[in-house]
Amino acid sequence: MDIALDAGFPKSTFKNNTTGATITSPSFTVGGDTRTLVCVYTEYTSGNDPWPVSCAWVGGTPAAATAWVLRAWNAIDNGTDPNPNPTYSFTGDSTSGVDQEETGGRHHTARIWTSTWSGTPASASVVCTRTGTDNNTGSVNIYSFEGALTTFGKAGQHHSSSLEITNHTPGTIELPITADATGSVIVGGLYWGNAVGAATANGVTTIDYQNNDGGAEGVTAAFRLTGTTTAGTQYTVGATDSGWSWGVVAIEVLRDPYVGYGTAYDHSGVKPYSSLWRPARA
């Protein structure tokens, strides 16, 4: 079967220029069998708080779930820029990020965590907690996929450079990702600081959720690749808005080629499509 986004997802919530350290997702019910879950967090902060953010299940990790694992992130802050080249890519099992200087001390971030659910359907919610409590404009978006592996393909990030920030260059955010596999879904998040109005997706991107603070502070959005991937093909996902301080993260959610063909197979520790990659028989 093809990978499928469960009905009613993503479950999204938005915090509008509000003081506080947490953003909590709406309550959601995870379906039966195994589900692969993705949490997309995007934030524009008008103050000087540091940007580290954690993601956890409200009330503790359910017995049927795994703890959330950070897969991809970026950040813009007023610290040192250790990497003048803001574009890079890494596998979904890596945890990496890069700081980017912005004069004026605003802090923005985009992050992706993943989890899995195997067991009886149940209601749950997720909370993302920031280090500080300055006003922030941000969103939490929970995706639930059926027919997906619990390992991941490509992931990447990109954000505006110091020169683009200094020159207030309007933000067309695009991230090229070359798919590891056929039938995958690419999921990600976008943010713009100093933006007004709705974002416009490019031709291969579907925006699932977006919101802003109603002024000129920031816009956040969650998106998917329109359709699914072909292995080895590069897809440039992204969108455009008026903001000049922006970033994007994305991850490739891999289709499980053996869902629907017998008893579920334990793929842990086995590289996809290797000689050990075999389905169990019903």
C-alpha cells in the first residue's frame, strides 16, 4: 500500500505573539497498527530568548509510543555564526543544526521530531517547550502516517544569510532534497520574520497550515511535497512571503514496502533494500 496521511492530520495549533514557554498541540487520536508521527515546530520570537526547544508527550510517553527524537533543525539568533554557508543536507537519522547571526537579537527556529505509535488507538497531545518566555509567534503541527517506516530518508535545512538579513531581502524559501526512495512523503516547516500576509507555495509544495500574528512580526507554516517521491529525484520544496528573516526544515518519510503483505516485519537495524530486508510471511 502507499504511505497515507491519516484523516484529520496535521493537528495544528498557533500561538500569536503571546508570552510563554510552551505551545501544546490539540488533542488527537492515533490510529490502529503502527503509525509514524512527525512533529513540525516553527517559531518567530520578537524578543531575545534563546531558541532551544524540547518536544514531549503531555503526561509522559504513552506505553504505545516512543519518545520524540529531534531529526532536523535550524536557528537564527544573535550569537556567533560558526558556518557561513547556511545550506547543507544530512540523513534523517542525524541530529544537526546551525546558528545564523541576525543583528538585533531576534530568535527564530524550525525543528522536526519523530515518534512511532504501535498499539491500541488512544488520545494524546504533544507539548513543545522553549527555554525562555519572551513573546513568540509559533505553531506545532502533528502528522500521523500509515504505511511508513520508522526510519527516515533525507533531511535538510536552509535559512537566510547574514547578507540577506542585512539587506532585508524578501523571503523565497526553497530547500532541494534528493529522495532516497520511491513513494516517500517530504514534510517540513517554514518561518518568516518581519512578514505580512499569507505565504504562497511553489509548484511542488502543499501548505497544510499557516498563520501569522496579524501584523509584521512573523509567519509560520507546515507543508508537504505535493504527491510522493521517485528515488534519486531532486525536489525543491518551499514558498514565498514578504519576510526577510526566514528558514525551512524538511524530512523524507519513507514508505514501508511490505505493509499490507503479511505480518509486520521488524526493520530496526536493517538498512532499507539490503539483502536482509525481507518481509515476514503471514
